[in-house]
Amino acid sequence: MITKLDSVLLAQKKFIYHYKNMRWAKGRHETYLCFVVKRRVGPDSMSFDFGHLRNRSGCHVELLFLRHLGALCPGLWGCSGTGERRLSYSVTWFCSWSPCSNCSYRLAQFLSRTPNLRLRIFVSRLYFCDLEESRERDGLRMLKRAGVQITVMTYKDYFYCWQTFVAHRKSKFKAWDELHRNSVRLSRILNRILQPCEIEDLRDAFRLLGW
């Protein structure tokens, strides 16, 4: 299991560089994923684990996380042959980029087979979602249909990540210029992407009518 040691915490400059929600994020080719895994172990207590991952050897970080599930979520699939019930987990991701279309598809497939895993994704930036017909937009909608809650990171999410995943050495998180404005802009884009298709069809009809 991953524990809270300096060796697993992100350096301050690395966190700011990869998670900064700037409009044009040139050179940010890697995706970082900070995660929290929780399981209720009693009426008033929960198990808690956390850490971070990044793309490695051509494997996208979302799929890399799935490879570690056996260690992070023991009992997720029960015990083969014993009839032991599956344990339920709540997983939260804080990602520097939203998932690509292929990762979204693979995640949705996995979650359809694992109803005892609940996933929330907070994203710093949207990956290739500028075009209305992009596959990445379709992928995000697929995740929503699979029950994933997808949200753009706000100041409080960056603050939480700074306190939890960064070797901050008691230094306070300082918001960069445009953090709030870019977060609001990206949230509006994401909300439009995730709206039901019926609303988009109505908007198209109104545009055709010149309304």
C-alpha cells in the first residue's frame, strides 16, 4: 500500500507545472494522476490510501492506475472460490488532463463490470475538447453514463491537492493568475459537453430557426 512519505509526494514546482490550468498548456505531454482510495471499515471509520502516478512506458496513467487496483483495493473482486462478497470502494482522481477517448472507453467498460467501485474525477484541463465533434468529448459523456462524476478543479481542489500530495514543507498554496477565471471557463465547457443530447438537439433546432 502507498503511504504518506516524502518519496511519494510531488515536488512543488512539478505540481504547479503539470496542474496549472493555463489556457495554452504547451509542453505538458504527461498526465499526472493524484488519487485517494477510501473504504468504510466500520460505522465511524474508513480506510484511506493515496498517492500519485504519471504516464509510463507508453501506458496512459488512467490504465496504469487500473493495474494497481489489486493492491490498492484488496477484496474489490472478492476471493475466488470462497464466495466472499466484494468490498466497495470510493476512488477520487485529480488529473492534470481529462482522459483521452480510448481511456474513457476502457474505464467505462471496466466500471460496468465493477459496480462496487465508485469513481470521481477532478480535472485541471480538458484534453482535445475544443472541437464539438471530438472523440474526447464523446468519451467524457460515456464516462458520465457509466456513473462517473467529472468536475473541473477549483481553488479548493488545488488547495487540497497541495496539502495532500505535495511536499509543501508547510508553505501555503498560492493561486496563480487566472486560476479562477480559467476554472470557470473550463467548467462551462465541461457542462456543455455533459449536457443531455436532447438539449443539444434543441439548441441545433433553434439555431436552424434563427432563434
